[in-house]
Amino acid sequence: MLQNRLHGWSDALREGLSAGFITGLILLFLILIGVPVRLENLALFSLLLTTAIFGIRIGRRLWRAGLGDVLSNALVAGLLAGVMVLLLMALVNRWQARGIDVKRYFDSVSTQTVTVLSGVPAAELHPNPPIDPLTGRYVEGRPVRTDPFRLTFNEETGLRLKFGMTGDSVFDLNLRIGGLYGFVVLLMLTSALAAVVTWAWLAADVGRYRRQFSGRLTGNPVARWAILLLPVLFFGLFWLTEGQGVVDPVLRLRAGEREAQLLIAFLIILWALVAMRSAEANDWGLGYTARIGIVAASVGALVLIGIGRITGNNSTFIAPVSEPRGSQTLSALALVIAGAALIIQSAVLLRRPGRFESQFAIATSLSVLMILPLYLDQYQTDVMTLVGINIMLGLGLNIVVGYAGLLDLGYVAFFALGAYTYAFLSSNQMVFDSNNQPIGLKFAGNDEAVVRAAGWLTITLFVASAVIAAGLWRWRRVQAGRAKAALVRRPLIGVAPRPSTGVSVLLVVLAVGTSALVAMLLDGSSLYDRLFSGASPFLIGLVAGVIVSGIAGIMLGIPVLRLRGDYLAIVTLGFGEIIRLLFNNLRSFTGGPQGVLQIPRPLPENVSGPASYLALLYLVLLGSALIAFLSARLKQSRTGRAWSAMKSDEKIAQSMGINLVQAKLTAFAIGAMFAGIGGVLFAARQRNIFPGDFRLDVSIEVLSLVIIGGMGSIPGVIMGAIVLIGIPEVLRELATYRILVFGALLVAMVIIRPRGLLPAPTPELSARARQLAQARNPGRAQEEVQE
Amino acid sequence: MNDHKSAVPVLESRRLTKRFGGLIAVGDLDLVVWPNQIASVIGPNGAGKTTFFNCISGFYTPDEGELLFYGVPIHGLRPDQISAMGIARTYQNIHLFAGMTALENVLVGIHSNLRATPVGAMLRMPLTQEEEEAALVKAYELLEFVDLAQEADTLATNLAYGNQRRLEIARALASDPYLLLLDEPTAGMNPHETEAMMQFIRRLRDERDLTILLIEHDMKVVMSISDQVTVLDYGRKISEGTPEQVQNDPLVIEAYLGAPADELVSGFLGGE
């Protein structure tokens, strides 16, 4: 009888028991890793959130059952989870009472957690009871608490619900109920509430109303405009949180204002992506003048707001040597030029019908992103710069992994090469001997000879490759012409695309000769001096960094041409480590583990004020935008399709006429060049770089952000960088668990959204193809109608 | 057929041999394909037909012998070079680029006829742009030719089986080949679809001025559309000629039916 009854109960409560068990495990995990200590504001909140999530699960699973079932299951779940926490607390208390060094085992469980969860005031709680060192016995008279089973009603041990980023909390409520019984009751209530609300929601089919509502939304012009204007609206929100000159901010964020602002800034970027993606081919029945007028007006207004900020707050980002505090005129001028360029581009593109929505979204989003940095302080700028550098790295790796499908785990090598190239060309770090006496420059950064040599090399490389490329092109044209003459239908190419040795030698001689001639002319005419002695080491470093990383990309590419999948991953991983170890061990050349110090910013040395940090952010934003733009173009090209085909099936791609060697090396080189740009900017941001900055972790992080964002998707990579780099930076407290969160996110992504947060959409080229085909052959249109 | 062309065969195989260890997959194969013909290669399973195709398309390097394409030696070249010369093929088991749309698949097929470089693509040079538009139109027209224009934006994996076959042919045609190798184009098709495919292959030859070399198991197809049939068995050519000649060749009958009764059983066990 009793057994039957028990069976009946466990059947009826199965959902609740399993949910309670999992909740309990998660709660224990959270308590043991010490989340309540380091995140005290979010601690109880996160514990209750876990319970609520499982309550929702119960409600969902049992939505066909009655209210009683749901309620009892939820209560059981809360109870079971509470009992598991209670067991842990009892263990902690017992061990404490026995004099075991509990701290050693539960290092992260704070006194505060124990106080709140057990109901014993902190003053009475002894992490380790006092023991007489001579006798090894407990000191008499000092109370040793062993009883964790309490229900208290006071301020001190009451459960506090606090919510806020750091420091002060936005929301603070002391429930005045404490102790384990109190916690268990709270867990049960939370889970019951979540379960019942979910159950009622599903039972009443609230989703039906929502569907109706969203159905109404899709055709609604207000809703569409709201989506298109999202970045602008959020910029408005950001603007309200910022004091304007003497006027106080309208919207005051109490706790963690800087972090909250950063989050809004991230949201602006995300909404910009969403707005661009959701734009439809819709002109709203507007004429060309109206269309261009609206776009120009919104861009103009945003640029004006930006200029207001520049003059009102001296938020400048250009600082010539003559104006170390930043030039407002030049900054404003730059904004105006960028705005004008956007308007002109829109004017050209809007001539075609159906482009209004997308063009509007692009123009306003870019304008908002253009003026947003002016409102950031130094800390926020720093975080944004880091995110921007990671976007560059992500987009570069996206070409190698996302487009070409070559798993590269040593990607950090190219990043490091870019950074070290710039460092080597610009740092003027002194070396000291054992008596602390300077013995000379370690890096001849500002040494005329080094910069000259770099300039020489750059020019020679450019000229020589241009000559060789031109020569090859010419040679192929001649060959193709001959082949054409010989055959009726089409030239038989592919037989001998390589020039003979004689032609090659001739070309090389020609290239070397020309570059020597150019160099001599430049040297003789003092044009060279004018070109390079005035140029900032940053520009030279940028060009040299990109070239060096690109060449390294090809050098890595050649030995791994035949490798695929896991083998490729291992070899590239080794390559990344080799480069780091080289930097670590070639002391005389790279400074070894002490790194390179005193790398100049891309600015005159004496700049101060906002310009000193904003300039770098603008460079990073410009760089990321450029890289994103180039990536998008590459994807929709012959090269991009070749990569995509190669990713899909290497052998078949080759039999379609794709030269695998060429395609792979191009992918490696372009990806490496993008990383090189990132590296140069990273060195300029850090100002001191060490081999330790270029560990395997960086490669893994970049790969994670590409996977989480969506392989092969540009908005995905941007989102991935924000989620994995930006948000942990904002939630400093969570940073300790960054790897944990990475892992959890990766696992969750693979299960829930295997294609990433913002996956690349399937390209829909047929409409354009049909349009072009009809334009070329107007007769076809009628044929189709007749069919 | 143009007379001046018929002097040079499209494809000529001279004593072609391919071994895998001790196994001779293709041995001393002599084969000549003349322009605008439909030539078939038949034979029991394991006769070396697909190996022969893989040698032509460059996946395998022949151990001995020569392969001449319009008199130009092609053995030892890479698959991409061979494809660029004008030999396209389809596969026995369909191999499409699964993650790409039908239109993109055909665009990949045009690859070797385009000249755009990554730099040109990044800067969107006028020539690149022009070329890209021409390629798009061509790809779309090819899809229309194989009746797949409606599915242009569908991912290749999501296409129905018959459509995948046709898309594979469209992709092969995209490079404007002289010679099209079809590896069992009617595999897995019902009689109605097979009939349609035969019509389609004839149309290809006549409208697009192609030479076609095909592997086929369906004897009805082979006998009705081929101008010339070559029979392979254990890697060696055992018969060659018009369909009628081949049909009546006792060696062929033996290869397919294993005529002598006592060898029938061993042929059965070893053959498949």
C-alpha cells in the first residue's frame, strides 16, 4: 500500500523532483564558485533567477495538467533545491564545529553567504573555531555555532535582493526573512510563482494575442520606422544620460553609470546591425528628392549634434603638432566630410528604386556610430577600442575559417607580428646594463636609418610586385591571344600558365631594376626624405605590419596546403606558439619576456585631453569598418565563391577549376593582413607589449567569437566581439569566470543556434540576375509572360 | 560535324594504365572520342569506368600511357587545370556545394572563365563588376536551361534528387566545356525520368555543340543514345563499336552474363 502510494507521488511529482535536483546542483555550483561573494549585488538575484527558470520549465511541461499539479511540482522543486543547499550549509557548519579548516575546502564560500543562508549573524560565526595552540582543544566560553537550521526575521541576516552593476545598487530590498528556512521558502515561492504564471500564460493562450499583435506589427509603418530608427533612438537614450555642458543629464543612472552607458553603446551597435538587416526593398512611395532629402537631413542632424559635442566638450579626435589639446576645427571638419561622403553615396545609390530603407538604415547607423565615441570617457573608449580590435581579428579569422573553412588555431601569430613590427619600427626604448647605465637604444624606432630602411623596403616591395604583376598580365594576354588564334572556339588555357624560366628571369631583373631606379630617383630628388622623415612612424608601421603579416600568412599557408581539418588545426596551433616563443626567446632582438616598452601612440607626443584616447578609437572604428566592407565585397566575388566551394568540398571545388593553392594562400594572406592591422593598433593602444599578450588564449577567444557570432557572417562577428569581449569587460566581476562563460556559451550555441547568433543569410541573387538578364535581352520578358 | 575538327579527336587515351597496388584498375586502355559524339563506357561493377573518369579529370595520375585532349597531353595536370581546359564532369553520387544556393553552385562552375582577382573584388573595379554581372546572367540562363530558375535561391541540399542531378549538369556546363563527362546520369531515376534525361543529353549535344562521354548502367539508355560504345571488364577494353556491334559481341555477353555455366558461380561471387 505504502509503496503504491509512494510510486503515485513520485510519478506525479517527477517534473518537480528532476527540476529541483538540477536547480540544486546549479545553486551549489554557484555558491561554491563564490558568485555570491564577488557579485554580491547580483547574488541572490542569480540564485532566484535559476529557480525561476526551472519554475518556467515546470509550467511549460505541465501546461496541460491542472493548477494543483503545477503548484505541487514547483513547490517540491523549490524544496528539493533548498534542501540541497541546506545540506551544504550543514556540512560547512559541522566541519567548522569540528575544527576542520573549512576555508581550505570551501575557499570561495564567503562568510556573508554563510550568514545569510544559515541565519547566523556574522559576529557569531567563526570560520574556524579558536583552538588552543598548546592543548589543541577548543577554547572554552566561545560559542561554536553548529545549528544552521534557522528562520530569522531581522535586518542583519535577512535575504537582500539587490540589483545593480557595481557599487551602489539600483534596486535594494531587504526581505527581513533569513536563515535556511527563509531561503527555502523563498525558493519555493519563486519557483511556484514562475510555474503558475507560465502555466496560466500557456493555458490562456496569451501567445495567440501576441501573434495577432505581431501580425499587426509587420504591416505597421510606425513599427517599421521604429526598427529602422532603433540605433538613433538608443543614441537618444544615451544622450539623455550625458550632461550637456552645464546642464545636468536628464536621465540619471545611479549605480554603475559608466558601465550602463557602455552597455547602451553596445546596444546601439547591435541595433545598427539589426536595422541594416531588417531593411526591406521599400521606398514608402517617396520620390527621389524626398528620399535623398530624408537621408541627408538625418545625417546632417546627427553630424550637427556631433559638432555641438566637439565644441561644447572639447571632445576632439584630431590633434596636429601645433594643437596638443586637439583641434576642434579639424575634428568638426572630419565629421562634416564623412557626413557629406555618406550623403553623396546615398544620392548615387538611391537612384535605383527599392534602396531607400536599407540606405536610410546604413546612413543613420553609420552617422550614429561616427558621433558616439565623442560621448565616451577614457575608460569607455578603452573598452570600445579593445572590442574594435577584436572585431578586426574576428573578421580576419572569419575569412580563413568562416569563408575558406581552414581551421586556424595559430591566428594570434599574425596579430603578434603586426604588433611587434610596429613596436620595432617605433619604440625608442633604452637598454640598461647591470649598473643601470644606459648602453644605447634597444629599438631603433626613431632611428632615421631603421625608418628609412622600412620605407625603402616598402617602396621596393610595392614597385617590384607591381612590375612583376604587370609583366605577368601582359605575358598572359599575349599567350591568350596566340591560343585564341590557334583554336576555333576558346583558348585552351591551363596547359602552361607559367612563363618559361627565361621570361621569369627577365621579369625579376626588370622588377629589381625598376625598383632600384625608383629608389635612386627618390633618394636623389630628396622626395624620399620629404616622404618619410615627416611621416609618422605609425603610418610606416601600419604598412610594414600589414606586409609582414601578409607574408607570414603565405609562409604559414605553403606548408599546410595539403592539410585539412584537425591536422591543419594542430599545425597552425604550433605555428602560433612558435612565433610567441621566438618573441620570448630572441632577447637581443625582441626584448624577450620584458617586452617592448614605450611604443608611441599614433599622435604627437605632447597631446593631452580627449584627443589622446579618442584618436585611437576613431582609427580602430575606421579600420574595422574598412575591413568589414572589404570582407563583404570579397564574399560576393569570384574569390569568395571559390572559398565557399572549397569549404564545402575541396576535391569537387578543384575539379570546378578552382586553384586550391591560390585560394588557400589568398585566404591566409588576407586574414593575416587584417590581423596585422589589428596588431599594429593593439601595440599603439597598449604602448607596451609582451610575448605573454599573444598566447593561445587569444586565438581561442577570437575563434569563439567567430563561432558564437556566426561563421561567415560579418554582423555575427561584430556581435560576437561585443558579447565575448565587451560585455565581460563591463561586468568586471564576471571576468574571473570568462572562460567558464565562454565554454557554457559555446556549448549552448552549438545546441540552440548552431549557425551562430546572427548567421549569414542565404544570398538571394536571383532577383538581380533576372533583372540583369532582362535588361540584356528585352525579348525574354515577353516570352516569360506568354509562358 | 565540322570536317576540319574531326581530324583531331576530342579525347584520345593511349595505353592508359592505372594501378592500385597489385590491382590493375585500368589497363592499356585505348579510346578515341570524336567531336560531337555521344560515347559511352559500360562494363560490370568494378570494371574501372569511374577510375578512367578520375584519370581524365585529374583526380588520379595515370601510371602509364597518355591522355590527349585535342592533341594536348593532359595526364599529370591538376584537376583545376584540366577543368580550365574545357573538360567538365558530373559524379555518380551527386556532389554539390551543399551550403550554397543553386545559383551560386553554377557561379562556381563559371570560375575558370572569370578573371577577377581578390584586389579587383575588394576595390570593385569596373571590369570585375562587368564580369560579375555577365556571370550572374549566364548562371541564371543556365538554370533556366535546366528548368531550375524557380529554385535559384534554394540551397543545394534542399533540392529534390532529380533537381540536384540537373543542377550538377548545369554547373558542369557553366565552364563552357568542350567535353562533358557524365557518370551515371540516370542513376536512381524512374523510367519516365530516365527518358527525360536521355532527351536532355541529346539536346545538350545538339544545342550546345558538346562532345559527351558517359558511363551508364541502363542498357536501354546506352543503346539508344550512344554513337559509340566501349566495354570495359577488369580494367581492360573487351569490345568497342556501334551499339549494335557491341550488343552482339560474345565477349560482352560473357562479361555481363558469365556465359560458361561452371564459371557462373565464381563470377557471381567475385564480380560484385
